[in-house]
Amino acid sequence: MSETILLKIKEHHQTIRTIITKIEKETNLEAKKELYLELRLELSTHMESEEKTIYKHLTEDVGDEEAEEIAHDAFDEHEEIRLFIDQLDKLSIENKNWDETFDKLAKTFIEHQIKEEVSLFAEAREEFSKQELIDFGEEFEEVKIDSYP
């Protein structure tokens, strides 16, 4: 049976959370940097995939103000995450501010994940059929694959 986009997003959230936890526990700076590069790639592909699929469908296909607002809020949260990534990219991992900035990124992502899995998922279930959510899941995977370098 095919998975809905909501399940695919939730699974990718868990992948990202696992990498965040590994970074938080890592003491070797070189290993930490490698994990961060993996996280950056996963976040980038994840955000692009959501924006080009579920957010797009909620803003363009529904015609519901609440759905549009939820999608726009989620997009704004992505922009905040991108700002933290930009800041981390400019800092050396040895810099004392790196961990502080990473903690802000992690906190922002986790808050976004919780909000998305509650509000956005509920709105998507309300607005779209199970088959549409399955079709969106296939779109999500295609965009994700295309987003990897």
C-alpha cells in the first residue's frame, strides 16, 4: 500500500531529529561537522519538497483561508531555519557560537515539526482525500530525489 505524504513527511522529520540528536551528543568536531553537512542536506531537501508539494496544494488547490495561513506560517518557519543554516555555514564549528546557533536551529525545527504534524496535517486530512494524499506522497518523493545533489 502506498504511503500518504503525511507519513512520508513524518518519517523524514524523524530522520532529521535523529541527526540533530547525534550532533548534540557528538564530541569529535570533525564528526560533528560531517553530521551537520548531512543535516543541512536533509533539511534543504525536506523543506523544498514540502514547499513544492503539500504547501503548494494547500495554498493553490483548496481556496480556504485557514489552509493558506497554515501553509504560509510553515513556509515562514522554513525561512527561519534557512537563516540559522546560513549563520552556521559562516561559523567555524570550533567557534563557541556554533553550538548556541545550532541549538536555536534544533529548537526551531522541533517546534516547526510539532506544529506541522498537528495543524498542517489536520488541515491536509480535512481538505484532501486519502488518494490525493498518496499522490502527493509520490510527488514529495520525486521532488526530494530531484533536490539531492
